[in-house]
Amino acid sequence: MTESDPGPSLETPSQRGPLEHATRDQIIAAAGAHFRHYGYAKTTVSDLARAIGYSKAYIYKFFESKQAIGNAVSIERLGIILAELDALIAGPLSPGEKLRDVFTILIECGEAIYFNERRLHDIVTAAVAEGWPAVAAYRERIAAIIRAIVLEGRASGEFERETAVEVICDGIMTVLRPFAHPVMLEQTLPDLRASATAAVALILRSLRP
């Protein structure tokens, strides 16, 4: 991985069986549907087995637990957000504009989950609270994306070059946290956009050469 590479995928070693297996995809799809309708806590592995017509034992050939299935659903959900961010950093915008849009994408995706897929918001909240592998990998990818933008800004002369890159990236990630954390998102949703605008303005001012 190069210094500006946004990093590996969110896939984690908690899954069993071949990752591309069609049955695994069926299980994830059934789990996503059940989680959307009934919620993560009220969905059992038996429910998922009945939904796709397989035994619990067969499902356990692909996932070691319900949490591992939930982790896979979280990977799928968070992967949609990361795909938008990857497209952003590969695009033609300036580094400052990209940094601003990182906040916008996280807020818009967070709002969409909260308002349109409320029970999926609950599973993401559980994933954060319980420290699922998908969440740790997601944070690492966000941090790598921020680093890539900062390095691009330095290379183009848009951002200052005196402060250590690690210090800048850690600071941005700290400011970014309320806009990417599902619980904080829920608590601060009414003022989120105005807060993000103010936060990005302050960050960009501090990055000027």
C-alpha cells in the first residue's frame, strides 16, 4: 500500500467458507432484509435459515455467529459509503473541496440510514458499541482517505507542509468523529450541517500555507 492508498477492503477474517460463494450472499441478503424489518436483536439464525431454506448448521459453515452475519451486513452498508468516498478522492476536485465533501457524504449517508433505514441504523450502532471488525476497518479506511487528501493538498501547495502529517490527520479525524458516529449523529442531527460547515472552514483555514 502506498502512502496515499486508501487501503484494503472491509472484509474481515470472521467469515467462514469462500467469500464469493452464492449461498453466503443469500445469507447476507436475507439477514439485511430481516434486520430492516425486525431489527438485529430480534432476528435469530433460525429466522435466517427459514428465510433461505437452509439449516442453521449449513449457515454456520459460512458464519461463526449471528454477530459475524451482522458484521457482513455492516460491511455491505459501510462499503456503500466508502465507494462514494473513493470516487471523491479519485475525482477532479481540489483537496480542500474533497475534504469538505467528505463531511457532506458522511452526513448525507448517515441521514439516509437514520431516516430511511432506521433498523439498519440500530445495527450500525450495535457494531460501534461492540467493536465489530467492520467498524475498525471502516475507521482505518476513513483515516487513509483523509491522509490521501492531506498529502494531495501538500503536493499541490494548497495545504501547509510544516505540521506533521500524523498530527493533521489525527486532528481532522477527531473533528470528523461526531459526523460519522451513529450515536452522535442521532444526538446532533438537527444542527449537523451547520456544524460541519463551521468545522470544515476552521480546518481549511488552519491548513493554509
